[in-house]
Amino acid sequence: MTDADPTSRPALFDGPIDLHLHSNRSDGTEDPAVLVERAAQEGLGTIALTDHDTTAGWAEAAAAATARGMTFIPGMELSAKDGWRSVHVLAYLFDPTDPDLVAETARIRDDRIGRAERIVRNIGRDYALRWEDVLEQTDPGATVGRPHIADALVARGIVRDRGEAFDGILHPRQGYYEAHYAPDPLTAIELVVAAGGVPVIAHPAGRERMTDATLRRLIDAGLGGLEIDHRENTAEGRAWLRGIAAEHDLIVTGSSDYHGAGKPNVPGENTTDPAMLQRIIDRGSGSAPVYPVRGR
Ligand code: AMP
Ligand code: FE
Ligand code: FE
Ligand code: ZN
């Protein structure tokens, strides 16, 4: 009998775990490697990259993380909507080549472009903003969203920061808003499960809280967990979620939703229990965690 390979999986995860961070492959402001550097500065031991509707940053983030002695969990935040409510489905350890999921994320990303152009056209009737301004704020190939329009409004001197843009011009009530295509949450969860992934509802008790009935339907469809410790979940909402998680033995996560300079969220401001990450790993079968090379 030989000893287990010391370069493979650690007995337990070293350091805090943050399973929800964004790079400039979607609406974060930093390259994946820079984001990893920032996470390392905050002392994190394990991170997941969860860009909206894309896996484009995985390779860069995984290489940077393991080089720094951190564990990398492949992830994504899949856009969905329940009527007018936007629902974000975090997905972990799914197969990034799954044809159905690849087709669906491509459709969402593509539709987000036309939608962003329509929003900019609407805003352009009242403010000096053009589509080129948004392109200047968007990395090539990145998933386009309102945050990029916000950055363009900042660059034009129309608002001070993303927060002011979202509270004002980009708020649906202001009349410039347009929606983009997204699957309903049930379909989103089925897609993630079929791709071997573990679906976790992101910030389920924030501003756009889903109903109890919807949540129960998603659990029946294979929902793996709930992101409870997140700055946008209200205290009362967290209590509601903890009750449901206990009742259905769901995985519970906590995370920062870091977006670089685009939001005040700091890597590691909320973290996930190692036992919960272990449950995600035991359940995910479409891709694998990337562990650091040890003993350096
Ligand atoms: P979209 O999916 O294009 O409608 O844009 C929603 C994204 O905007 C979310 O993923 C958030 O990361 C970001 N966002 C929402 N509210 C704010 C805010 N107040 N400040 C900065 N970013 C925000
Ligand atoms: Fe975002
Ligand atoms: Fe989200
Ligand atoms: Zn997010």
C-alpha cells in the first residue's frame, strides 16, 4: 500500500471558503487572475468563480488560484426569471461542454446584447449616451449587463457610481428598462442538474424574493442549496430560508458576491462551512475542484 498522493485533495479545506465572485468575464471589474490575487489578500483558501452565464474565466482563475495555494471550484451564476422577478441560480461543478447548457447560456448572453442596446437607445433619448460608450466599458466576449451601462454613465459624468445608476436611470421604474431572455427557474435547475452540476439559489431573500411555493417546486426539481449568508438577504428572510433548508436538508452557503470595484462587497465577507462545500463536491459530477499543489 502506498500513501495517498500528497499533491491531491487536502483532508479539509485550508482557510475560509467564498463560493460567489465575479470577474470581468461578466460584470466584475477585474481579470480572473487579479480577482484571485484580491481573494488571496483577504486570506481565502477556496473560491468559486461565478460569472453570469459564462465559464470563460475558469481556466485563468483555476491556474491563478492553485499557483497561490488556493482551491478552485468551477461555477456560474445562471440567469433565470419567474415572471417579472429575476432569479439567479448559482451552479457548481457542472460540465462546461454540456450541449443544452452551452446553448442556453449562449442564447442568454446573445439576447443580453440586444437588450442592452435597447436600454441604451431609451436612455439616449434623454442623456448623452451611445452604444459605443458601453462597448468601451465591456471586455470582449464578456456577458453584458446593466453594470456596463452604469460604467458608461459614470464615464460620461452622468452618475457618480454604479449604485447611483441602479437607484436612478437603470431602475425599472424609470422607464428605460428592458428585460432580456432567461429561462424560468425550474428549467434552469433542470439544466444544471442534467449537466452534473449542483444548483444553489443566489440571494433568495433579497429585493426580489421568490414565493414559498416557487421555492418548494424548485426543491422538488433537484435544487441543491440556498445562499443564505449574503448581504442582500434580509434578517427575516434568512430565518425563513434556514427553516426551509432544515426541513429539506438543503446545502447552505455564504458568500460575498464580489464584483471588483463595481460593488462594495469584499471577498470573504460571508463564507461557507467546509462541510457544506464537501456536500457540493460529493454531489457535483460534471467537473472537479482544482486543488493546489501542496508542499511548496
Ligand atoms: P442585469 O442582469 O443586466 O439586469 O444586471 C444585474 C446585475 O447588476 C446584477 O448581477 C448585479 O451584480 C448588478 N447590480 C444590481 N444592483 C447593483 C447596484 N446597486 N450596484 C452595483 N451593481 C448592481
Ligand atoms: Fe452581477
Ligand atoms: Fe446575483
Ligand atoms: Zn452574483
